[in-house]
Amino acid sequence: MKSDLVFVCSECGKRLPKWMGRCPGCGEWNCIEEKRLAPVRATEPGAGEDDQAGRIVSLAELKSETQTRTRTGINELDRVLGGGLVRRSVILVGGDPGIGKSTLLMQALGRMARSGESVLYVSGEESAEQLRLRAERLDVAADGFLVFVENQLDSIITTMQSCQASAIVLDSVQSVNGGSPESQAGSLSQVRQVAARVIDCVKRGSAACFVVGHVTKEGALAGPKALEHMVDTVLYFEGERGHPYRILRAVKNRFGSVSEIGVFEMGDSGLVEVPNPSEIFLSERPEGAAGSAVTALVEGTRPILAEIQALVSGPVPGPGRRTCLGIDTQRLALMIAVMDKKLGLSLADHDVFLNAVGGIRAGEPAVDLALVAALLSSFTDRVVAAGTLVFGEVGLAGEVRRVSRSGERVHEAARLGFGRIVMPRSSVESVSVPRGIVVEGISHVKELAPLIFTR
């Protein structure tokens, strides 16, 4: 007779024929437990299941319906989602503890409830009293806002199927117990099981579902990587501790762009949208300080002006340090190499610190020319002329290359009062320059210094 007892790793869910001190799957110690197998239950088909589900159909037979998106009432969130919520979609939201994930989602559900939508907030981490206190602080109160405090998966699934809500929040996937005796809530196997059943329930119904996920020390979503493949959209909520600004970024979106970002400011009464992030990021820029340059980035559909700060100190004994915040370290290394080879400025024995102010992530090639400008400014202790904006990609030969959507960058700079713009020469002819703006086109980094420094 076959035994129903197995040895299972509580961390990764790997089954083993006997007890071991260390799991061969994940490498953790003292995590092998003896468990009794639970009977496997078949999933009942849902009432809202599509007619085509479970059978082969021709592409021509599929219904062609216009997807009506549901607005959350938070424009920055809707922008990142691609225009609003899509029915039967599952959105995974991750971020550091205390960054504002639960606050953002509660505010979104509150605004949807005020507009007449029925919404459900499922909490496995907070009590009903704690949710009420947070709702009062955020001024969230509506008859259509339903709250369910539970961490047992079967009960949650039953409630999701019966409540007829148009939007659901599950906070969080790591706090839900799937009912399997093989592992505890939050383990990899439990997270995979919980996510699979929640996604199946959502796809058979009509609601959109936000699922909150914890992150690891490295900033990645905790749990199996397959979790990100299973959902429709993955959003990361980013921000520096002690800094009021938060950035919501999509890294996967089946129903919209992954280039959009939403910018928020954390206050006493919750998160406040920042419709014009350029003004915020430049509001405290120091005047007459060396090592500062302003560039124009494009995030999704809108240009954003950001300040790039550099600090070059030295010489120091041995190789210099390289520290970056919001900018790829490899990109910095490339620009330092280009400056050494093409401009004759060696920074090998200098410490270099680089920062994209405001917590923004400056990852596109258009930031290259601003990096060179900020490094030159700090190294030579010369100030970039007031009202000057710099953008363009720099190649390894020192050439300045064209970047996309130059016209939008120029018009955003003009709107915020910049009167002089240094950009790739190959892009100048294709840009309609606003009145009163001086555009300087360059084709090599050697031409940069005479144009940006005060005389």
C-alpha cells in the first residue's frame, strides 16, 4: 500500500523520497518537513466562463468586442495601465514595504466606489479595524466599498465569485493560505497555488483583480518567477526612503505600453498625483552649482525633464569608486571611457558619484550627453549656463547620435523656460523650434564644452 506521507521543502515545495538536512532544490537548510498529501479537488467551471472555453474554435469564430476600460479615478494609475482596467485582467503590484502599495489601491477602489462601481478589498494582513482607520485617514468611504478580512484561499475564492464586484484587491498573495499541508503560507509552492486559483477565478468572472506581492532584498517580486508570467500586468512601485515622491512603473502589460510611468507624492492624507513631474524634479535645482545638468527623457507618451548630478573628487590612491543612483553603472563606465579617449580627461583615479534627482530612473540613451556635461562640469568646476538643456546619445567614437521624439523634448523644455538646447545635429532639421529658443546642434562630444559653460 502506497503511503500518503511525503517529505517536502517548506521553501520551494520540492518533494523528496527521504529527509535531508539541505534541500537540493533551493539550497536552504533545515526546511524539509514530513507532510501528508491532501486530496486534489477538481475545479468547478464558473458561471461567467466564455462560450469558447474548453473547445477548439476558428479565429474567425471568436467574438470581436470592443474592450471598455474601467477608469480607476486616478489618472496616473490609469496612464500606466494603458487607459484603465480591463475586465478579467490580473495586475500584480510589487514594491518595498511601506512604499504605498496598499494606500494607492485603497484610494483607487474608493474613487471607483464613489463613481457607482462595486469593489472588494480582501486583506490577509490587516484587521477590519486597521482597514477602517486607514480608510478614514485617506477619506475613503462609500457604500459600494466591500471589505473581507480572510487568509484562507477557499473562502476568498467563494467570496470573489459571489460578490459581483467590478474590481478586487488581494492584499497580499503571500499572506493567503492555500490549504495545502505541504507548505506554509508565503512559501513558493503556496504562492504558486494561490496565484493559479485566483487567476482562474478572475478569468471565469467579470472583475479585474489587483494582487499585491512582497519583494525580496534585491527588489524583485518574492515567490516563483512564474508568478510574473501568469498575470497580465506587473507594476512596480518605486521610491527612495525619506523621499516623498513615488514612481509607478509597468514592466509587463498585455493591454498597454510598458514605457509609461505614474508619479505620486506621499502626504499625510495619502498619495497625491503629480501631473507635471518635470516641475517637481527641477523645483529644488541649485543655481550656480557645478556638476548639474538638465536633460529631457521620454517616459511612455510624455517628455520629462530631469536633473543629472555628478560629483568627481580626487585624485585618490588606487582605482576610483563608481556610484550611481537611477543610472546604469555600465552607461557611466562607457561615458568615462569616451571622455578619456576623445577628450583627454582621465577619471581613472577619481571617485565618481552620479545621481538622477527625484528618484527617477534615467535609462534611455538620450541621457548620455547630459552625463558627459555633468561630469565635465564637476571635473572642471565650471557651471553649466543657466537655462541650458542637453540631450543626445553618445557613441563609442564620441559621435552624438539622433534620439527619438526630439521635437517633444524641445517643446517641453521651452514650456518650462529653457532658452538654450544642445542636441544632436542630425535632429535639428526635423524639429520645429519654438520662438525664443536657441538650438545648438553638435555631432561630437568635443563640441559640447564651448556651448554649455558660462563664459
